[in-house]
Amino acid sequence: MSPNLPGSLRISQPLSLPCHAELSRLARDDPQAFENLQRAMIDNLIEHAPERHRPRLRGLQFRIDGIRRLSRSAMGATVKIYQMMWDSFLQLNDRLQGVVNPAEAPDEARDTRRSAQVIAFQRLPYVDPADPAQQMLAQAAPVEPHQANK
């Protein structure tokens, strides 16, 4: 999925970003060429990312493109994309805090796959060690599990 640049040039290695002056000139003098370069660089970055990250990167770029398309101005799009970045960062921070302090983790960040078997212990009656009569009764009549206090 290498991006096609003018002249059907196929890119086989990551593109480098032109200098600021060149980008400014291109955006001012030829906005469509600037958009084409931007798209080529984004596609190239995604293509050169590890395979396991590409679907997530494509999905993220789809969301960014949608925000840009629906926004009334470039500044409005920038603010919405900036907010999306902060929301993602704060969600990551919440999950990391859950690793550091699981008690404060949001419910969805807690590992709910763990399970344990609860063992019921029987409660034995108190026997005063100073009272020989209680000790004799306790030894003579052990408490059965079904008779345990709950």
C-alpha cells in the first residue's frame, strides 16, 4: 500500500519531513500539493509501522480525517483532534495508575479474569483453657462440619 506520488513514484523507505519553510511555501502556494504530501507521508508512516500496529493506526487516521472533514475550520479540527489526544492520554494514565495502584483503577482496567475458590471454615466454640470441665466437653463432642456456625 505504498502511496503514489506525482509521476507514479513508489516509496520503499520512510519519507523525511521537508523543512518548515518548504512546507509553509507549499501550503500557501499549492494547498492541494500540500494535502497530497501530507497524505503520502501519513500512508508511508503507517506502511512502515509494525504490522500489528497498522490496523489501529489506520483506524486512528480514519477518525482524524473524519474530524477534519466535518469541522468548519482548520482551527476547529485542531482543537477537536487535540481533545481526542488528551482523552486518549488520560485513559492510558488511568490504566497505568491501575497497574501501580489496583485499588484506584477504573473497573474496566481491573483484571476480572482471576478467580479463587472460597473455603468455608467451621467456627469452633470457645473453650476456656482454665476450665477443665469445658476442655473435657470439647474433647468429648467434636463439632461436625454441617453443625458449624456461619
